[in-house]
Amino acid sequence: MNKIIKIEQSQTDEVQQPFLINEQKQIVLNILGVEKGDKGRYEDAFNEFTRAIELNPKDAGAYFNLATLKVHFGDIKGASSDFKMSEKCHHDSDFKFVNYPLL
């Protein structure tokens, strides 16, 4: 079952909803990371993706986004490691990248 999470503009700088379960938080963090990356706030985007991974070390989308960000800054070795983790997490789960925020 797909979950739809609506994010209000006032929520985009910090996730402060303690009622959200970790799965929802990691999706929100990925969305925030993508938004911040799109605005050139790369350090903030990096932090959002890292927080999503901390919540769920098997978050394929967060690893993919983090790897993409690392490529942008020339960290090819770090990006390669994160792309491999993304692929491993993706293959280890039934999760598909449908309607999931990717940078």
C-alpha cells in the first residue's frame, strides 16, 4: 500500500513531528534532502540523507541520493560505495523506486 505524505512549506526546514513513524520520517528526510539539493543547499541535503540512513540503514533511496550528491562534488570513491549500498538494499527488499524522491 502506497502512503501519501503531504508536506507543508513550514515543515520543509525541520522535521518536528514526533508522531511520524521512522518509515515516514525517512521519506520526509529524503524529500527535504532533494528540495535542499535543488536549492543548492548541499550540506543540508547531505545531512538529510544521512539522517534518513541513520533511521533506516537499508534505505536504498537515501543511499542513491547521497551517492549522487557525492558525484556532484567529485567524491567518486564515496559515491561508488553508496551506489553499491543502494543497489544491495534495493535487491534485498521488495521496495521499488516508484514515486520515491530521488535527487
